Amino acid sequence: MTQHSLISIPNNVPIGDEVSVTEGALPHRGCVPSVIRLSRIVLYLTLLLLPLQVSAMQILIPMDDTQTNHLKAYGVCYAILEKGGSAEWLLNYRGGSFLTDYSDDVVAMCRIRNVRFESLADAAVNNILGEISRNDVNMEQIKLEKAPKIAVYAPKTYKPWDDAVMLVLTYAEIKYTVVYDEEILNGDLKDYDWLHVHHEDFTGQFGKFYALYKNAPWYRNQVTEFNALAQKMGYSKVSHLKLAVAKTMKKFVEDGGFMFAMCSATDSYDIALAAEGVDICQPMFDGDPIDPDCQGKLDFSKTFAFQNFKLELNPNVYEYSDIDATTTRNVQKSNDVFTLFDFSAKWDPVPTMLCQNHEAVIDGFMGQTTAYRKEVLKPSVLIMGENKAANEARYIHGEYGKGTWTWYAGHDPADYQHFVGDPPTDLELHPNSPGFRLILNNVLFPAAKKKKMKT
């Protein structure tokens, strides 16, 4: 309810007469102090504006179980930033909610995209922010200022449903640009803030699909296309091309970029870096024998996440190394879950942002790389999601130079075991997927205003 009785105006003051307002006193005729002189009409105009000031509103986009579409909510927040607005990410408040200034455009966008929102007066907002600022609660307020420019590393022939990140970016209506080897090596990464790497094979072994699909038309075409691209770019082997791409991405991170990868792009990336200058490809992949001492020549100092791993050199085994636990884990679908770590929002805002969710226990999902054996993780790696009983990590993070990288094991958070040729996932059936939320946390993470780290 608006209030009009904050200041009383005497009825006997003619329009145009000067009145004065002193602290603690009502205005009256005949008193002309030197504090403030206002005419009756100016006072009336001020009073007319008071209801607007009292009822100023902001929009809260809750991200707890009340949200109707978590995934598109990220898209709404991204669109606000893209249009020059800003938002607050309320870490650990109702699942990591978003707060922004009220506008008809934001309201319309939320309604069109079926995103639940709440209109709050300033007093309610102040109560929320006051609660978040308390030292005894694990919450924090992070300002989001600029929409990151997003690049997705994938072959140009790929469709959005071929990759979980492309799929959810498209569904959330977040813009991205597809880049591949030519763009990477031509220096295009300088134009982007965030890079996603789809389920790529950086080792030059064509995904280790040889045993199952060596006679499949799609596989044979892919081998031909990759070899032709390597020759075009001046490399004698696909493995040499992919290594050059991997090193360029590493420099992107070193210079302050944000890199996110899933499935086989994570372990094959580190394997390629460790095997620089070493032939780990069997003849059916690159036309010549492997280095017989390739295992002993790996340089683990060049990798982001993994060390002391053992290569899988059998071309008929659908695996790169013992980093991945897909074939060795004793986990059934019924108990295949991983738990997100609960970080301190005020002391560790970065991993807290990356773990925002309305659920702490996430259903697992398989991929060529399903989970990381903890034995091969570097001590510097931050585990953000794990299956403790199986001694495996599913969601990890680290820093390199001025930037960061995040690895997320598995192929599709809404499809437990995705096979080549399976129909695409329909995210209209999974608008509140906590597994896909982790991807979108990483998308918005670069938009956060930098705060001095406390740890």
C-alpha cells in the first residue's frame, strides 16, 4: 500500500507562496529559514512521485525446486547481460537465484520462456541481501556484468544434438559460434571468453572407434576428412594437427580464457599434451608404428589434470588410457550418482558458482569417458563432484596461468548410455535437469565480476 502522509501540507497556503521545511517541523507561512524553500506545487509533485519510489521493484528468478524451467532461466540471465544489463547471482540462496532490475522486457521474456520469477519491492530485496551478507550463513552475492562470448569447438557438420553443450546452449537460447581447427590455428580464440570442447579425440586415433566402426561409411568419411584437413593445414598427421590445436587452447587458458570440456575431450586432451613429440598411434591411425617406449616418454608436467596414467595401446579397445573408469568401475545404473561438494560461498566463490544447483546428488551418465580415477589426478586438481564409494571424480576444476579449465565426465546428463545413432535428447522433457545446470553454471561463470580470492 502506498503512503501519502509522510509530509503534511497546510490547507491555507496559496499556490505560489513559499514554504519552508526544517527538520522536525511542518511548513507554515511566515517562516522563511535558509534551509530549503519549496513552493506548494513542488511539494505536491514530490508527493506524487513518492508512491513510485516506495514501490520500486526488482525481479528474482528463483533456482530452487519452485523454478519451472531452470535451463531457460540461465538464458534469460544471459540475455539481460547481452543487452547491457546486469544481474546478481545469489550463491546458495534458493538454489543459486538471480536478481535483476525490474523491466517489462524481462517480465515478457520470462513469461514467453516459461521461467518463474517473483517481483520484489526494495524492502524485500534488502532483507534477502541482508541475510546473504551475514557471516554465519553460507551465501554470497556475485555481480554478473558482461555476457561472455562463447565458442564451441566442433566439426562444422555437427548438429546441436550431437553434443550436450551445444544442445543446452541452443535450448537455453544462448548464442555461440562453432569453431574448428582452422579457426583455432588462425588465432580466432582471441575473440572469445569461453571455449567448450565437444567429445573430441586429440590423440589422432579417430575416437578409438576402429574396432566397431572401421567399415562404417561415417567413420571412413571422417578419417578422410581429418587427414585432408591436416594436409591442408600443413601437418603430416592428424595427431600433429590435434596437438597444435590443443597447445593453442592451452595458451588461450594461460592468457585468461575459460575452457570447458566433456567426455573424451578431457582425457584425450591431456594425453595429447603429455605425448608431445611421441608417437602413440598404431599404424591403422597414422601409417607408421608407435614408439615402443611411448609410455616412458610421457611428460605429465604438460597436462592440466592427470598424471601417472597408463596408455591403452590396443587399437581394438575403445579406451585411451586408465584415466577413465568406464570398463573397470563396479557401479550399477541404480546407484550411479555423484555428489556435489559444498564450498564456502564467501571464501571460495568460484567453485561455489560452478556447483550451484537445486540438488546436491546428481544422477550419473556414461560416455566414452565416464569417470576419472582419483589415483591419476594431480594434487592441484579441485574435485567438485565425486562418487566417493567408487573412488572416482566426475566434475573437476583447475587454474592455469590467468584462466581456468573445468572437466565434466560423461556424454549426456539426460541420457544414461548414449550410443552412436541414438535419437537426440529432447530438453523439453528435462527443463530442470541438475546435470545440465552444471554446464550452464560454467557458461555464466565468466560474467562474474572478479573478486579478490580469499583462498
